[in-house]
Amino acid sequence: MELEELKLDTPAVYTIRIVGMLDEKWSDRLGGMSVTTTSDQDKQTTVTMLTGRLADQAALLGVLNTLYDYRYPLLSVECLSST
């Protein structure tokens, strides 16, 4: 993906990683993103990965604000592609 393709008002596919456990019920609340949770037994840590297409960066901000409101620590946000 080239940086020029990414605009504030265009759809894009994102992956967001957080510390903590979310189940699939959160998908609707988080813009329809898919929810995948993994556990690291050695570190006793649970990481949830959210992946999906969001309408624009305002929608991305809405997802991030929801996670913040529920106090989930953010590990990473990555734009995989713009459409």
C-alpha cells in the first residue's frame, strides 16, 4: 500500500491488537471487525486481535475510543490496505 492512497475519508482494512480478552459479541460494537483471542501461557497474557474493513478514519477512531473507554491497553494499530 502506498501512503498516498490512504485518506481520512476512505475505507481501509485495519488490524488492532489489545491486551485482554474480547469475545465475538464485541464485533458489532466494534464496526463489524472480526475478533481473535490468543493466550500466552508463559507470560500469562491474553491478546485480542481485531481485523476488518472500516469506512474511514472516523470509524477507526470510534473503535479505538470504545476500547479506551473499556480500559483495554492498545498494543498496535496497522493499516493493511486501503480500498
